[in-house]
Amino acid sequence: METVIDESTGIVRTEEQAEAHGPAAWSGTKWLDSVFEAIVAAAIVVEFFVVLFNVLYRLATGNSVTWTQEVSEFALYIAAFVGGAIAYARGAHMSIQILADRLPDRWRAYQRAFVDAVVLGISAGMLAVFVPVLLQRSGESTPILNVPQSYVSLPFAVGLAMTSWFALVKLVRGPRRAALGGLVLAAAAGAGVLGLQQATLAMSSDTLLVVVLVFLFVVLFLGVPVAFVLMLGSGVYILWGGLSDLSAVPVGMQSGANSFLLLAIPFFILVGALMSRAGLTAPLAKLVDAVLGRIRGGALMAVVVTMYVFSGISGSKVADVAAVGTTMRDMLEERKVARGEVVAVLSASAIMGETVPPSIVLLILGSITSLSTTTLFMAGLVPAGVLGVCVMLLVFFRARGTARASRSSIAEKGRTVALALPTLILPAGLVAGIVTGVATPTEVSALAVAYASVLACVSRPDRAALSWQALRETVTTAGMVLFIIAAASPFAQTLATAGVSAAIADAMSGLSDSPFLFMLVSIVILIVMGQLLEGMPAVLIFAPLLLPIAVQFGINPVQYSMVLVMAMGIGSFAPPAGIGFYVAAATGRESVEGSIRHFLPYLAVLVAGVLLLAAVPWFSTVLPTLMGLSTN
């Protein structure tokens, strides 16, 4: 599967998807996309200034500004739901394309039409269910600013309406026969769901859950984006089980997106986009190469270390792969490093960097569990380092025939350090700000945006174009991430209602009382689900289910979180279905098939490293303990 990277938005797609979502496909609705993109970008910018103002005001007076919480909630809803609609329009939502990529050409148009018809049905149906809730909230007001609650909830309705419109446009602009076929198939599936309602009401909760999950996996493998499958799953289970009103799904999605901590996600994505587009990865890569380049395999070791440091800037591993890989690609080719090896090390390094703060996955984990985000951030540094050392040792033993860096003078080394120092200050400042408690992770992320903006303006003369392109990338990526988080909230509640956590606990206890065996089973589950659900949704769904069980087995929850996240990373960055591997292949300009054999030894080393983390809690708890943070 060949992939291309959209330079304007940072989205990675197959060549077929790129054609389907290119300018020609959207010429008639581009103005609508641009208007709402500007609205989401404005919401992110306004929220940045609001958070920054709150930090400065608190430092000056010792008090916080109370109204910022309500403004934050509104901005987050815009970013999540309107941004999520834009992400769908641009084909940026996570989906499983294993089946679609293997369909004959004549069937792919039908598959795409079916997906768009399903998205249209889900979005329009949820909008219809939510409108009465919106009207009901018109009589309620927020406690501080006294704004009608219906205004605060409006972005959700607008996002669903936009998604419905974009899905309809895709259908209209596709082949007519395929569009009709897709609509008929989607309508038949919808009729089947409604028709089975009476039959499923008599089922036991366990049987009902199995039937719903089988249905969802079928829809998932047909290519429907993960977020919409989660919405569908919640709705179908409620409908078939007769548990409550369907309005619980949109209401649950709003609740899932309502967390001040989640605001850090668009801010960290914006930091990474600014740093990457301003070319600030290059000085960092040159510094690491100057230190390691003379060692055997030093060029690839420099990739590992650069990924580790840059992971502490953007929080998005796919963005890290594209930024670091593009920056170091020419240097690696000059050293005659095989492209397949470059792809393998990029993927392995991205997996290693999953727990380097400010990891988006750790941010999400902190928002959906009782664990402190600060503790998770500190806990992630050493496990990432352990896996990084494992990868570098393998690089050393595999490096043959690659050129080494030429010796540089002291003056050249000094210039390299001076150029890289401003970039290095950023991740160090992020960690210091969070650990010292000067600001919350969200506030630290806003300060990071301010610092990255200054660096970008100093380093690039086209600052206006740079800032807008970085914002565009942030709107799309943050919209996709936040929309999935919102959709996962009612789905997790559905699983809890179905007693899945208790069932898993019973199944695990039936296997053995061994905590390590439970760890092994968890690792397998997360690797498989990381492949199927593209990583992050797997953590959203399984972490709340498995973490309480891990505590029952006597496993430290922080250690278990690190193991889960690393296992998820292996799933999302490993072939055949890991989207991260395709990003690495596109960045390294090598075919996926030509890269897999290079990656297999690294995959074995990474699995061994995760097993080491599972066996030794010290790696995950040492830093939080030294800093006096609770690990329970």
C-alpha cells in the first residue's frame, strides 16, 4: 500500500485516498471547509490566550480567573466536534483498510460509498436524537457567565450536521451506481438493526454483548472510521438492550470531551507542528549525530535519540516519525543506510517514544483514570529509555558497511550545540514545569506554544504562512483525536453496563493467580487491539477495564499503564495493520514489503523490552518515587 503525506495538513493517506480527498474532490465545498476550519483555528487561538492569561494572572495575584473554565469547555467542544467533522472531510479519521486495500478496483467505490452512507446515517441519526436535548438546554444557563447551555452544546450539533453534509457530498460526487449501492447496503444494515430489536430484547446481557461486538467488528473491517463505529456500538447496544434513551450517546460524547486536561492535546500538537514546519528538528538531529555519528551504527542511533527528544515536544508519534524521518533522510542515505532499516528504526523509535512526556496517550490515560498525569509523565521517561537502549544495542550489532560521520572541529561542535540548545530547552522546560507544579499540564502546553511560536518566528521569515499551516494541521489532527475520545466515552460506559470488566476479571482469575501471566495476556490483547483499533482507541476502551483488575492482582497501576501503552504502541506501529508503519515507510521512501524483514528483529527486541518492563516495576516507578509522587 503506497502512502503519501499531505504537506499542507500533515495527513498520511494511501494514493487512492489522496486522490479522493484532493482539491478536485472538494472544489465545491472547499469554502465551507475553510470557514469552519478558520472557526476551529480561532477557538484554539482564543483558548491559548485565555489559558496564558490565567497563568500570568495567577502568578501575579495568586488567584485564578473563574470564567476561563467555561470558555475552555466551549473551545474544546468546537475543536472536538467541528474539528472532527473537518477531519472526516479530509479522510483523516482512523479506520481499518485491510479489507478495502485488497478489494478489486471495481468494488472499492462501493466500499467507500457504503462507509460514507453509514457515516451519514450515524451522524444524521445522532443529530436527530440530540436536537430535543439541545432545545431542552435552552432554558439552562452556565453558572459563571450565565450563557445558555444550548449555546455551549451547539458545536456538537454543528459538527454532526457538517459530518452529515460532507458524507452526502462524497456520495453525490462518487460514481452514481456505487453511491446507490452503498446507500442500499447501509439502509439494509439499518433496517436489520431495527428489525432485530425485539429478538435481542430477550437475550441475556452476555449474548447481547457478543452479538453487538461481532456486528461492530464486521462494520469496522468494512472500513468505517473507528470513532463512528464506537458511536454505532453504543447506540446499537442501548437499542437492542432497551437500556435507556438513545440520547445517552450524544450526551455521553459531550461529557467525554469535557475535560480541561484535554485542552493540552491541541496545544501539544500545535507545538510539534510549529517546530517541525520551522525546521527546528534539523539542529537537534545534527547535534545528536555529532555525538553518536562516529560510533558503529551511529547514524541510526541518532534517529533513536532524536525521536526520544522530539517525542518530548509534540506528543504525537506519527508526527514525530514524519518530522524526524524527513529531516534525517538525506543524511542517512549519504551514509548508505538501507532504506528498509531506516523504516524499521523509525517505527521502533516511535514505539519507544510512546511514554515520553507529553505523550498524548498518557494525557488521555490521566483523563480517564484516577492516575495523576504528572505521575504518568515522570513514569514514562525511564521505560522509554530502556526500550531505546534495547533498540540501539540491536542497531550496533546489525550495523555493517554504513559510513560514519566525519570528524568535526570544536568550533563546529560549538555551533551545533548553540543551534540545538533552543530546541532542547523546550522538552526540559515542559518536564520541569509539570514536575514543579508551577502550572497544570494544560497550562504548560500553552506556555510551550508561546515558546515554540517565538522560535518559529525567529527562524523563519514566512511566519504568517508557517503559523497558518501549523494551525491547519492542528485542527485536523486534534479534531480526529478529540472526536475519538468523545466517542469512546459512551462506549466505555456501555461496556461497563454490560459487565465486561467483571467478565474479564473472572476469565483472568480462572487462568491463574499469577500477576505476570495477567501481564502477558494484557500485552497480547493490547498488541492485537492496537493493530485493529489503531492504538489510541484501544487504550481508551481497555485501560479503564483492565487497570482495576491489575490492581486486584497486586500490580502497580503506574507500571501497568506503562506496559499497556508500550504494547499498544507495538500494535499501532507494527505491520501488517499498524498505520504508523505505513507512515514510516512513506517517510523513508521504501515499500512496506521491503521494510518488514528489517523490522522483525526490532519487533522481537521491543517485545522483549516490554516483557522486561512487565517483570521489573522499578523502571516505571523510580522517577515518580524520587520526586515524591504517588504511584498508586
